[in-house]
Amino acid sequence: MSSCAYTCDPVAQAIGECTRLVKAENLDAWLSVLLAPAAARPALLTIWALVAEAARLPWRLNEPLLARLRMEFWREAVLGEGEGAAQPLLRLWPPALPREDMGEALSHLALLADGALETPDGAAEWAEETFTPLFRTLLAAVTVSRDGMRIAPPDLAALEEPLRVLARGYGLGFLLRRAAHPRSSTPAPLLAGQLAEEDAARDLIAMSAQAHAEARRHKWPRRQLAALWPATLMQLWLARAEKRPGFPTKPAPMLSQATRQWRLLGRWLLGRL
């Protein structure tokens, strides 16, 4: 196939764009996608690409209102509304995959542009409300057929409680990873007041670790694990952050790709979260 034929293929372009975005913004998610069933990878890529695009907006736009409007643009695009419905990032969305939960997740991500979370309970609530619908979408995506026209949906009613627990653990890590962002005070500091102090950050890490340990006790089907492994890699980074003097004011170094790959290989061999 010629290079022109490749670059003119809209699906190939969408895969390339999603891959670049997810690999740059969320290496945990990208490595987890590689271990997913082949039929599910395009859907998982586009889901994580949308999260990455929305979550980075408060640090790419100088005005919180602009970030909020752009996040609303992506929510409407996912739901098939407005001019954004034909965005390249959405070309990989399977026809059978529901969009409502993803729209809800993006609505809660939009709160990143509005200001800080001031209490541990507020941070935990935001984490659950944002990432529970995201994980629901990811779990549905790993069951999509190769042609994208059929899914074998998991029993989400039975999974709701463990999903909320896992979402709380992952979401708190998501906040802490961004708390010491170089531009965290412009425009939107995510953790305000006492939550930005070192001792309080360690309390949030402990809350996240407890939630993850509780979620791991649930017996997740092996096929579903690729949708959830980014939460495991988040805990690996949080363990390093907990030992970092001055965290979150001083960012904890990110894990190497090799370290993440070894952890994922171990989880894959054991068939566990």
C-alpha cells in the first residue's frame, strides 16, 4: 500500500491521531489497550483519546470559560450533537457502543475548568461521578464485535459497586497526578487549601490505595481487565509519589515504560486487576 493510500484512509488517520494523543497524554491507557482483544482496540483508543483531549484543556487554554466551552463541544460531539459529531477522534467509535455514559464522564471532566476541589469527600465524589461512567463505557467496548455492530454487554448492574470503588481510586490518582502540573494555578488549581499540602495528599493516596485494594477483591473476567488496568498502573505511580518528599508541590517522577510493561505483563499472566 502506498503512503498516499495510507494517509488518505480516514480510519488509519483516526487510529494515528488517537494513538499519538493517548501515548503522549496517558501512557498507562495506551499500554493497556495493546493487551486488549484486537477488535476492541480502536474503541478503547478513541475513548481514552477523548479523555486525554478533555482533561488537558484547562492547561492549554488561558481562560477557564474557553476550556469549559471546548469540553462541552466534545460532550456534544460524543452524543452526536452539533458540528463536532464528525470529528476524526470519533471515527473509531463502534456503532453498537452506547454514548450516554461517555457524555456523562465528559460532563464531569468539565468541572476541571471550574476551579478547585476543597475537601477529601468532594474529591472522592468527583472521582466516582467522573470515572464510573467512563469505566462502564470501557467495559462495553472490550466486548464489541470485530465489525463494531454488536456487543456482548457485561452485567453492569452487578458491577456497579466495584466499578464505583475502582473509579474512586483511579480518579483520586488522576487528580493528584495533575495537582503539581506546572500550570496548575493557571487557570484551575485542582486541589485547594489543605488538600494541596503534603500530609493531605498522602491521605488522598491512602484513600485511593484502599479503594483499589477493595476493587481488586472483585473477580473481574479476564476479557474485561484491559479496560481497567490503567487503574493498576495509577496505583504503582501513587506508591512512588507517596515516598516523594514535598509531593504534590514537587511532582513525583513518572514510571518508565519498561516498569509499566512489566507490571502489566504480571497482571496479564495472573489474569488479575
